[in-house]
Amino acid sequence: MRNWRVATRLNAILLIPVLVALVFGGFRVQSSVRTWRDADDAVRIAQLVRAAVTYATTASDERDVAVIPLLKGDTKSAQVLTARAATDKAKSAFDTAVSRMPQTTGLQKRVQLVRDGEKKLASLRAAAFTRKLPGVQTEEGYLAVTHPLIELSNELGFGSANQASFGRTLYAISLTQAAESLTRSIGTHILAENRNKLATGELDTQLTALSSYAYLQGIAIEEFKGGGTDQDVAELQKELTAAAAKGKQQVTAAAQQAAAAGQTFVAPPETIAMIKEIASGKSATQLAAEGITTTSWFAASALGFDAYRNVGVYLSDSALSDAQHVASSARTDAIVNSAIVLVALIVAFIVAALMARAMSRSMRRLRNAAFDVAEQRLPALVDQLSRTDPGRVDTRIQTIPITSKDEIGEVARAFDQVHREAVRLAAEQALLRGNVNAIFTNLSRRNQGLIQRQLSLITELENNEADPDQLENLFKMDHLATRMRRNGENLLVLAGEEPGRRWNQPVPLVDVLRAAASEVESYERIELIGIPETEIHGTAVTDMVHLLAELLENATTFSSPQTKVRVTATRLPDGRVMIEIHDKGIGLTAEDFADINHKLAEPPTVDASISKRMGLFVVGRLADRHSIRVQLRPSGEQAGTTSLVMLPEPITHGGGGEEEIPEDDNDFTVSRIVPEHDTADYAYRPSAADLGFDDSRYEQIQVPDDARALDPVGRSLMRKERRAQLEASTGERTGEQPLPAFLDEAPVQHPYESFEGGYQEQGYVEPVAYQEPQYEQTPQPDGFPAQDGYGAQDEWQQQGYPVPAQDEWAAPAPARPAQPEHQEWTAAAGTAPYQPQQLQQPQQAESAPGGAFEAPERVGFQRPGPAPGATHSLTGSGLPRRDRNGSEQPEEAAQAAPEQEESTQWRSANDDNWQRAEQAREPKAGGVTPSGLPRRVPKANLVAGAAQQTPQSGPQVSRAPEEIRGRLSNLRRGVQQGRNAGTDTNGQGFGPNHQER
């Protein structure tokens, strides 16, 4: 049988006959079991009907027997008590049958009718045949009890061929019996009661009822004969004949007894004739003369009642016997059919097993070999081809060890060929993928090099440009170039390359977020709120910036330009940090959310479909590289989408825990100026589940050690420093203090406290450049105030700054004139208090959304100097726009002229204090809140100069705008050179030989 064809073996198995036998055998067994169950229900119904017929018969007999004793007032008669005991016994048997009956709706309704009638039985017994319940009412009351019992006969309908006749005939004979019982009771009542005592209406009612029930009895007999079988009719005729014969015997015996006693005996007529005579209205004496007495009437009607009762018992017993026979036959059929089907199936399975065993060995060998190829050998070879040069991999396959020539052997040979082709295609695909990745990498590296050179050129132009309009255009070019670089980095991610830029030190999270925002075109719409003071591992910073930039780009692109994109961060109790990016776009459907979250959790392979959502693929790859978890969900309170970025604990510790800042550290970074959170204010930290992040779809994995470096952070810091320089220089030239260039859409509770007490009160080291007090100035011919002289130049050189030219130093002035406007900074620290609350924005000449970006993350101090006038508009980035026609110079000269005149007049030492006190008489306010309340300006109403002046010490640094710009440029250049020098040691430098990613 080894070389048999598969079709031959399948035919030998006899699968189709087995299935057919199983189906039809199951149907047969099911039918037998159903018949058995129905027959068993029929048996219990027949038992219930028999008990009901007995119950109705005893109740009717109780009524008829109790007529004469109750009319005489003998309620304790033995005859009455015996009849009632028989009724109670029948009721108990009926209750037992009810407890075993099938719970069908029809039976339950009929039993409920019986229960309703039973409730009247006790009252009937107490008032039967009394003035409270006259004869007719007593008879009808018992009829209300017995009639529902008789109606249960209609539930019979299961048995032999005469299934429908059982219920009909039994019901008909029961009606006949009931009618006979009623006529007996009514006739007895009429004969036993003195007609003179009966009311005329009651007697007429009795006579009418007697005739009616006699007529009903005849109809019931005809129904029985028409619906019953010949055997049932013969049984009725036999019982009636026996009753007639017994009646004649009773008449003969009564005549003999009367003759023996010497009494006159009149033979009574037949039952039908007696009913007619009683219904005719004759008196009792007249009826007695015709032989119709109470005794003769009761005896004659009792014979008919017993005959009908015997027929009813016969029918109920026949129905029960027939149902039991059917149930027994159904049980036997079910057992026999089940046995036959079981034996047939066993034989079929044995034959099938014998035939299938010949095929099992070859099939098992083929199966094991196929699984080994599909699950181990082929995936391992494909993985080796993806990681190694295809030319160095042995692509020969091992054939399946099946040598038979049947269909199984042919399948094995075909599978070997499929295996061989799969290996060949995998090798070609690996070679093609390597070539494509090499092309992507080469193109991206070339573009990165050109973009890096372009960024360097833009940076140089920014450092040497003082015109805010031109500087704004340079900033836009810088952003476009940065976005181009990020698009090039996407190609590197597609190619699976590592970034070429690294950070060797931890970077604050707020700087990472700012760097990511700086790479987005609509960066001014992004708000950073509630960023905790945590640091990101330097090796993961570059990829984090790229990941966050993609999410921010998506949020700004698919939301209205008039809305803000809010970025918040929360440190969880388990040490992780969750970043939330909220936009107010149109949102996504539930199916889109599920699909996107699945792709973010399990990034797909590179194929043509990722071109539609390349950013999604890049985010998933970058997140998977550092075990970062990214999810998207709908915003809870309003339309839009919320991106959740869960940073694992290893990369949020900055690569070695929190880095302590020495007391004398004077380095200036954007993150250092943000005050620390008070841990007491944040006793409760929400968990990831509270914030809507689903951790169940991820497995716990470790963060790789090779994270990425951060260069966009440096560029972000440089651009912000450059903007700060221009704001300070413009503020000093115009003679007024700059105001925020934007208004948020709604008041935002900023997480940072105000800098009302300076750097020392906030727990930070005050920068050296702002530790000296405010110095008095003398006007210069060009309208700019001159700074006092500073210390020796050698100290300036020791700090690493270039020495300014000799003509850049200004001579000290004897005294500084009083400021015309109140200054919003402390005298000791020289910095303005940090103001997270909203400020009223003045009406500007042009409406630009660009200023909305910097306020939530704005540096927490303002440069010294007056604010610009309301006549100067701002650019899209919040920079003051210079009037190219020179309209601002005459105004500045006009403001400086009175100061020069006042400086030549006589002054005392306390004049300045007196003038400051005069200014404090009128409280100053910073506008009103959205609710209409006045907004307090911190320290605006304090007397200027009241704080203790910090003694002047240390080197004197010029605050001239040109000097500040030069120092910051040199600082930035030195930092960049230091970074290049540091990364050169790792082979990741930015020289000509290194392509930037």
C-alpha cells in the first residue's frame, strides 16, 4: 500500500459513508430520544387527567350526597363527612400529579383555573343549601370547582392512532357525568324541600335548570358517540345497559320488600320520564303517587352517574396505558438506534484508522520537515542573509527525506523546490535591500553634509545680522534647512542606519522639547507647559528630538493654524516620564487609532505602503530603538488628538542620575533659568493608567545603550540666545521695555513660580554677568546710554572672552538721572520677575502668529532697558521691527535731551529716592484679567531703591548691545568647537570627513 495514490486511499477510508451514517444515525437517535421524552410527558399528563377526573367526580358526589342531610340541618352527618373526606383525598392525589406534570403553558393555565375554583370550596361547604347559599347557587358553586378539572381532559392528545379521540371522548363523558350529577342534585333538592317553603322564583329556577342540564346531558352523549371510537361507544353502551339492569333489580327488590311489609309499592318510571315529571311542576304527593320519591330518584340517577364515571375511568386508564406503551417503545427504539449508530461508527473508524496508518508515517515525516523549514531553517537563513553579505552565506538546502513515488513524495519534491526558490529570492532581496539602503545612506549623507554647511552659513549670517526683518528671514531659512535635515534623517531610519551626531552629556527634557519644536514649521503655535526638571540620556537625545518633531509636525499640520499645540510632561511614580501632545484638529476614527497604535507598538517592515505614513513608520522605529512607547488617543474634553510618549526610566535619569550644579557655575543655558518645582506641591503623581496610557500592549524590554546624540538642542539654544540679544539691543535703543509678543488663547496655569526674589531665593546661582547693581549712565551722542567702566582686562581674558577695543569702554558718569518709567526688575539681581500669567497684548500694526511660540517657554527674565513704544510692530518671531526710515531716532534724541539738561542742574543725594517715592503714590497695574479684575504687576508699586544694594565686586562687564552680541557669539562658537572636539574623539565629529545626519 506504500505506493497507492492518495485518491485510492481516501476512497478506502470510506469517509463519505461514515459521514452519512453519522448524520442519519444522529437524526434517528435524536428522533427516538424526542419521542421518548414526549411519551414520558404524555404519561404524566394522563396521570394528571385521571387524578383530575377523580377529583371532579368526588366533588360532584359530595354535593349530591349532602343535599338531604344539609337541608335537614345535619352538618355532622356521617354521609357528608365521608363524601368530603373522599374529595380531600382526591385533591391530594391531584396535587401530587400537578407537581410531576410537564411545565407547559397550557397546563399551567388550566391548573391555575383549578386553583382559583378550589379557593371557593371551603365557603361552599360552610354555606351549602342554606339561606346564605340557596340550592341553585350551591350547585353552580360546585360546578365552578369541577368544570376546570373536567377541562383538563382536553390536554390529552398523545398515544396510539386515536390520539385526538382520547381528549375529546373523555371531555364529553365528563360533561355527561357532570350533567347527570347536576340533575340528580337538583331533583333531590326539589323532592326533599317542601315546595311551599321555596320561593316562586327559586322553584322556577330549579325546574328550568333541571330541564337544561338534562338537555345538556343528551348533547354530551351525542358528542361522545360522534367523537369516540367504536370501542368507546360500546363501552358506554355496556355501562348504560348494566346500569339499567341494576335499576330493574333495585325496583324488584323494593317491590318485594314493600309486599312483605304489607305496603303499597308503585314502580317508578325511567330516569328520563322521572325528569319530565319533576320538571312539570307537580307536587310531591302527585309525584309519589307515580312512584317518584327522593329514594327512587336518587337511586336511579346514581346508576347513570356511576355508569358515566366508569366510562371516564376507562378512558383515562386507556390513555395512560397507551402513553406508557408508547414511552416504553420510544425508550427501546432510542437505545437500539444509539447502539446501532455507535457500532457502525466504531467499525467505520477502525477501517479508517487501518487505512490512514499506512499514510501517517510519510505524512508525519513531511509535516515535520515542512515545519522545520518554515519555522527554523528558512527564517534563520533569511535572518543571516539580512545581516551578512549574501555571497558569504551557504544557500544550499537540505531535501525532505521522503523517497516514495506517491502524491506525498511528489509534494515533498515540490516543497524542496519551493524552499530552494524562497532561499534564492531571499538572497536577491537581501542584496537589493542592501543596495537600496546604501543608496539611501549615500544620498542622505550627501544631503546632510550640504545641509550642515548651509546651516553653518545661516548661523554665521544670523550672528552678523542686526536687522530684525532680515534676521527673521534667516530664522525661517534655518527652520526650513532643519526640516530638510530631518527628512534626510528619515531616509537613514528607513535604511536602518545609526545617527552620526551624539551628545556625551545628559540634556534637560525642556531643551529636548524646544529643540523638537524648533524643527517644526509652525513652531510658534507650540506651547510647553509643566515640563518637569528631568534629564535625558545623551545617547537617546537625537532620536528623541526626531521622534517628537515628527509628532509635533503632525499635530500642527492637521490642526487649525489659529489653535495652539500644547505639550505637557508628567513624571510618574515609577520613574518614567510621559509627554502629552494635544492638538485641536478634526481627530481620527476608532479604526484609525487602533491601526496607528498597532503600527507604533509593532513597527512594520519597509515596503511601499510606508510612503503614505512615513512619519508614523519613523516614529515607530525610533521608539522601538530606545524602548519608548508612543500611543495616540482622542482628546478627552474637545476634538483633536493626543499623542502620548512614555519615556522609560533608564533614559530619563540622564545617563547617571541627577547632575549637581556647582555653586560657582556661571554657564548660561535655557534650562538653567527655569525654577525648580517644589516637591511638596506635587505629593500626588498620577500613574500611566490615570493619564490614559495603555501599558498592556507592550512587553517589558530594556533600553539599548547606544542612544543618539543631540545637535538640534544646540541649534535651538543658539537661536533663542540670538533672539534674546536682539530683544535686549532693540529695547535699549528704543528706550522702552519690550512686552510679550503674543496672547494665549486662554489663561494657562504655568508650573513654574515667579522670579520675584531673584536667583538666590529660587535656589539658583546668579550669573556673574547680572550680579552687579544698576549703574548710572550718561547719554551718548547717538542716543544710547553708555555703560560704566569695568575692571581690568586681564580678568576679562581669564574668563575666555575676547577683550573689547579701547574705544568701546565708556567713562563713568557722576550720577544717573531718574528713569521716566518704573523698571520691572529687582535692584539686587538685575532681572525681571518671572511672570507666567497672561499679559495684555497691545494692538500691533500686523497680526502674526509667530509670537505665540516663545511665551510658554520664554526665558524667565527680561533684559534691562526700557520697553519699545507702541508704534513699533513686531515680526512673526516676536522680534521688534526696525523702522527703515529712521523714524525712531528723533524720538529717542528728544527723550535724551531733557536728561542731559537735568544732569547739569544741582541735585542732592536723596532726590532720586524722593522721585521714586512720588511715583509709588499712583499704583500701577498690568491690565485686567479675562474676568475683569486688575492684574498685579510684581513689585511694580515698591519704592525703587529700597532694597539693599549689592556691593560692587568682580570684573565690570559692558552691557552694550554690540558687546553682548559679541560675547554670546564667541560663547556659542566656543561651545560648538568644544562639542566638535569632544565628538572627534569618538569618531563622530562634524568635520569635512563626517557627514551629519
